[in-house]
Amino acid sequence: MLWKRSAVLRFYSVCGLLLQAAASKNKVKGSQGQFPLTQNVTVVEGGTAILTCRVDQNDNTSLQWSNPAQQTLYFDDKKALRDNRIELVRASWHELSISVSDVSLSDEGQYTCSLFTMPVKTSKAYLTVLGVPEKPQISGFSSPVMEGDLMQLTCKTSGSKPAADIRWFKNDKEIKDVKYLKEEDANRKTFTVSSTLDFRVDRSDDGVAVICRVDHESLNATPQVAMQVLEIHYTPSVKIIPSTPFPQEGQPLILTCESKGKPLPEPVLWTKDGGELPDPDRMVVSGRELNILFLNKTDNGTYRCEATNTIGQSSAEYVLIVHDPNALAGQAGPDHALIGGIVAVVVFVTLCSIFLLGRYLARHKGTYLTNEAKGAEDAPDADTAIINAEGSQVNAEEKKEYFI
């Protein structure tokens, strides 16, 4: 097989020399304007690369593609190298295009397109092969982590070319203060990159997803990610919630001990004034609730709820003051008395105003009728009576004014 391959290569090399000699004997004036044109190509490892060589002006001169090792791949439409990955795409006097499928990192390099004029003209095309980074892995997490501990997570990916970029996210917010390391792989073509994230955890980190994201031009804007959900153990936090803000004598009261922690504290311990509950018949503990069936003054005091888990212990206190229902009702009295007083003042002022207005109207009406009657007594007829009444009214007003 090797001697057959060598024979084929020698055959195409001889053909190339013969074509060059023929070109030198039959050179046309336009040959000086003939130039092959190529473009650099970038392809992802495992993909397919298309190498294209074009000649705008060609006088039936042959085109040839050769690899970085200067082996002839195609001479016009004739395949020279026995590689099933290499196929002819298009062959004409103006173009020679070939494809290389399942590209590997070893295919990277400078490819040459030759136009067999005299002298031979060439154009170079560099094939860049991108190494795809492997799926990242996060290491360094051991569950569970105690609140306040320093956590160190490392994200690593191999096989990228050029070196990939690693970014960290926590609660969808990027973390900038990280360490980055790049190392060359054994093949001396790809890289292994790693990034280390250091931070001190607290209870708010419990259940949070920490994400390592790998960005690379071979991923077509779809980054690879690795995720680690944190599990943080912490001491309980305790709060007491009463069923009513104003406990009254004779009424029931429920005190709820709200405790949060990991692991979850269960059960809780209730005490009063540093000792046990004094009246178990009236003070019933059910889960996290203390139910006092009916309150009295002896229930006044400080109630304490205590929660414990494997990490630690925490407690909260509630000072109970039992109120007298009558005293609470009396406290609302002054407000009603104030409102009643205001209403009484308004009614009194209104009645006084109506009385004064009535007296004023009555005085003026009596004066008018008296003057009119007085003018009618001495009048011989009706007309004279009206005139006398008007005169008397004027005199009455004058007197009234003088009286005032």
C-alpha cells in the first residue's frame, strides 16, 4: 500500500512539472494577471472545514491543494491523498474547493493552493482547529458545612484550545474575586484551566446554588455549566408569637415558639421564670405551642422557649402581663366622654342661636304691626291711614335708634 501511495504522489508531481513546462512554452499575455485567492478557516474539533481557492482570470491552468506537510490533496478534480475525510466540493478552471471532515487538532496548519502558471503562483490558507472544553467539574464540597466555616470550591475543565474562561455565580450574581490557573495538556495543543472560589458561609447560603460557567468560542454562545447546591448547618433562631397583643383575665392565650435551624430543632422546651410551668392543667404544651386555657393574675411572668439541635441552642423570652377587662374598658371611657362633651357644646350653641334669632324677628314684627294700627285709628279713610302708618313707622325707627 505504501508503494502505491508513493507512486501516486510521484505521478502527480511529474504531472505538475510537465504542466509547468507546458505553461512556459505556451504562456499567454494574460497569465501575469492570474492569482489564486484563499481565506483562513476556523473550525471546531470534530467539525468539517471547507478550503476554497479561486482564480478570477484563468487560461485553463491547473489548481492544486496541498496540506501543511506539502502533500498534494487534490490536483484539479483528481484526488491525490488517500484520506476518506477529504472530499472534492467543486472543481473548475476558476475554483478548487475541498472539504476535510472530522477535523482533528493534528489537521491544524497552513494549506497551500498552487496555480501552475510560469512561475507557479501560490496562496496560503491557515486552518485553525478549536479544542472543545470538557464539561466542568466542581470539587471541594463536603456536606454538610457548618455556619462560619471557610469553603473552597474548585472548578476544572480540560481540552480547550485556546484556553477556556471560567466564571463563578452565586444567587445569579457573578463573583469576581477568584483564582485562575492555566496549564498545557500533554499533547501540547490544548489546555486545562481551573478556578478556585473561597468564601465564608452563613445560614443564608443554605440551599443556594453555586454555578461554575465555562465560556469558549467553540461552544457557540452556549456555555457549559456545573452546579453545586450548598447545605449549611446552623444553630436555631427562636421567636415567640402571642395569639393576642392584650391578654385579658379569663381569656385563653396561645404562645407559639417559632424556631428555625438546620437540622430542625424538635421539640422545644417551655419554662416560666426560670422554672417549670406552674399549672400543667391550664398550661398545655402541644408541639411548639403553649396554650394557657384561661388567664389570671398569677400567670404574670417571663415565659421562655428554648430550641436545640446538633449544632447548638437558642432561646427567646416573652413577658406576660394579664390585663383586667374592666380596666381596659375604662381606658376607653375618656374618649367617649370627650366626644359626648363636644356634641353637647355644639347642641347648646345651636339652640342659643335659634332662640336669639327668634326673639330678634319677633321684636321687629311687633313694632311694625303696632305702628300700622296706630296710624289707622285717626284716619278718616283708608288712604290717610296708610300714609299715617308710614309716618308713624319712620318716627318709630327714629325712636328706636335713639333708644339704642
